[in-house]
Amino acid sequence: MTNPDTGRRPYALTLRTTDVVGRFAAAGDDTTFTIDNSKLLEHAEHPGTAEYFLASLAGCALNIIAARSVEWELPYPRLELAASYLVDQNDSTRFERIELSFSFADTNEEQSWRYVNDFSDRCPIYNTLVRGGTPIDIEVKAAG
């Protein structure tokens, strides 16, 4: 699956069922992980799809902020990001809202917002959600 115009190849995963009903295995280029469906398992040992999705959004933020600190030649920020979602009670195929709370331990407020705004400008997961109408509330706490 190569784009003939650019030669770029999309990242791809292959997922399969396992012998455990409700457990799925995913494999990519150098990545393997397991997804559990807690509704089908007595005890889920691995995150489910929504948890991975939320972790992907938060991970995108941390990756972009970490890369920018290096690129901008700033001290690597000590940062905690709390992320949550609420599924729409009338339409379980949509998120009612997502909340992201960034807590910077050693970065001033202006620089913290610069990092967060850069994330929201550059993250494809964030922008796909927002363009699709999902409200994402962002809180920034800066202690530096």
C-alpha cells in the first residue's frame, strides 16, 4: 500500500482473535500489543479499545511536547497529563467530551501554553476528533 504520488507508506496494524474469547492481538512493524474486551472477559488483563484510544491522544501530546522541548532547546519538561472521556449516553458511538489536564512541574504558564497549543495544532488524533465535533476541554497548570 504505497501512495504512488509520494512514495509514502501508511503505518499498518494486523489484528486477530486469540484462543481467549474477548482478547485480541495486534501487530505492526515493530510493535505487538493485546486488546481486551472487558465485557467478554471475567478479568481483563489488558486495556480495551477506548483506553488505548485515550492513551494514544495523551501519548501524542507527550510525544509532541517532548520533541519540541528538544527542538526548541529548552529543558525537558516534567509533565503529568490526566485524560478522561465520557461516552454520549444517547449515542454510544460518540464521545460526549474529552478532558485533558496538563500539569507542568517546572515550566512557566506562558511556555506551558506554548507547548499545549503546539500539540493541539499538530496532533492528528486531536484534530480528527475536534473536526468531527468532539469537544475537548484543556486545562493547563504550570508551577514553574
